[in-house]
Amino acid sequence: MTLKTLDNALELLEYFKRESSWGVRELAKELSLSPTVTHRLLSTLQNHGYIIQNPTTKKYELGLKFLEFSVLVQNKLKIKDHVFPSMELLAKETGETIFLTMLDGLKGLSVAIAESPQSIKFQVTVGTQKSLHAAASNLIILAFLPEDKQTQILSGHLEKVTENTITDPEELKAVLKRLKQQGWCFTNGETTPDAFGIGVPLFDCNNAIIGSLNVAGPTYRINEEKVKRILELTLEKRDYIQQMINSLGLTYSHIKNSI
């Protein structure tokens, strides 16, 4: 197939976005091609399953091959399709901002956000990348990283973002040990003054840490009772997401590429 023929074939397929079925002559007219050339293109696509001919109308329609590609695309989108509705529900239930952080190299990357319904809220931007040594969303990821990666991070520069940011490596090691045991993290003003964060870990099907599900909001709206309630709701949504990841057998690579 020449590049010109391929170009014609791709242009032909574009017309099936406008109409679900086409006759040879009407499609040839649209393409400014002869009926013979158009029929040849349709026949080639039909041989490969991209086009079928309706036995009743004799017109051509998209074939099942496109359904196979559709399934592949849906599989890639399945993570976000499942995660985001849970995040939106959690935002309504807690009244706070919910965001998803993914492990990106040795940093945490914000990849999805469900904003708080309240006028005063914690602001997060998709695409923000931060060090793992500060904030609940990042610390809970760091707590479950292999020891060699923890050492690599703790031996590097640990920026003191606010007066509450822990930058002493030994102190951080003790904190990470505790976080791993309890399975969640609460911070107050570690990266943003007067803002709290609650983070719970997410793992792939091989039980490797991949990211965290997080809640954040202004400190004046939080108290011990609300921390417990938010944590309960967050763990509930996390368990649902985790079950989906495990049932689909999704690895870190698959998940990262499907967000």
C-alpha cells in the first residue's frame, strides 16, 4: 500500500464519523475518487475486519476490529474511570479537596483532583511534582518504598518548606517506620501553612507502592473527631480502588500509563 493509498484509506474512515453507513458511489463522490478506487479501498479494509458490508442494504459500516481497539482504549482509561467518581464522592462526603498522587521516579506527582465544594479550599494543581519527604500525600508513599530508595531520598537535599517540615533524616526514618505500621498519614502545615493533609497508600497488584489517595483542607476545619471520620471514609474509597486494581491484575507501569 502506497502512502497515497494509505492516506485515502484513512480519509475514507473519517467519513464514518459523519454517517454510520455508506454506499460506494456516495462515498466516492465525497472523497473525489472513482467508484472503482473507493470499492478497492473498502474491500481491502473489509478483508482486515475494519469494514463490513450490510447484507441487506449493501452499504458499508465499521467492523468489529474497531471494537477491539475500543476495548484497549477503555482498559487504559479504566483506572481513572473508577478512581475519579470515588474521589468526587469523597469530596462531597468530607467537604474537602481530594487528590491522587502517583509515584514518579523519586517524587510525588499530582494526577487527579476532585475539588472541595466549599468556597475556602485547599488548592492542588494537576502536574505538580514534589519531593517525597514532606506532606501526607508524599510521606505515605515514601514510607512504603524499598529501603534503598528511602536512603537515596533521605541522603539528598531535604528542603524545609515550612517550619513544620521535618528535614532531619533520623527523625524522618522514625516517622516513616510509624507511618508504615499504621498505614496512613496526617500532617499539619508541612508544606502549606494552615493546611492539613491525610494520605493513604495505593499499591499495584504486586503489592508495590504506586501512589496515594489524599484529603486536604484548611486547618481551622479539622479536629480529632473529623480526622477519624475523614480517615474512615478515605480508607473505604481506597479499599474499593485497591480491590479494582488487584482484580484486574494491574502493575505500576499499566496504572501510570492509564491515568
